[in-house]
Amino acid sequence: MGPLEPDPAQLLVGLLCFFLIFGILGRIVLPGLERTLAARRDAIEGGAERAEEAQAEALRTLAAYRQELAAAHHEAARIRQAAAEEGAALVAAAREEGQREREELVRTARARFAADQALAAAVLRENVGTLATDLAGRIVGEPLDSFTTGRGSVERFFAER
């Protein structure tokens, strides 16, 4: 027997073992290997697709955030402008109220001053008349309380002034 003429029994056992191992590998090992390779391929390709989807979602979220931020800036500017206008109106109203109160105080003070001045003038006239009559009585040497024209003299004096 040579290498070109194999023993048929050994050839049959070798072929049987070959096909048996080929069948076991084909039915058990290769499908598991295919599933593992498919899962890896899906993980790699699906991961890239999911990453692209996540990136697209992140870009959409960023655009929405920027839009909301711009709207918030616009709203804040509008609120600041409204507050400034309201503050200016309040200052103007307070200034106007202060002017009215000042004018009222000045009017009241002027009226009180005029009343006090009239009262002081009346009291002064009365006192000047009494003092003048007393002084004249001292100069003359007798009291002039009974002198009825003394009051008229005082009034004439003030009328000339």
C-alpha cells in the first residue's frame, strides 16, 4: 500500500469522521459564530447609527435651547425696558406730588405768616398806645388813663405811617 492507494476501511472511517465533524461544526459551532459576528456587526453599525441619531438629537436640542435662550434674552430686555419706563413714570409722579405739596406748604406758610403779622401788628398797636399813654402820663406828671382821645391819637399816628 502506498500513498496513492489508501486502505478503503481507513478511507471510509476518515471520511465518516470528516463528515461527522463537518456536520457538528456546521450545525452547532458555525451558527453560534454567525450569531456572534452578526451581533458584533449590529453593535458596530447600530452603535454608529445610534451615535448619529444621538448627535442629531443633541443638535436639535441645542437649537431649541438657543432659541429659548434668545427668547429669554428678548423677554428680559422687554421687562427691563418696561421697568425703566415704569420707574421714570413713578419718579415723574413723585416729583409732581412733591411740587404740589411744596406749593401747598408755601401757601399755608404765607397765610400763617400774614395772619401772624396782622396779629402782631394789632398787639403792637395796642401795646404802643398803652406805652405811649403811660409815658405821656409820666412826662405830664399825672395819669392819662382817663384821656379818651389817646386812643384816637395812636390810631391817627399809625394811619399817617
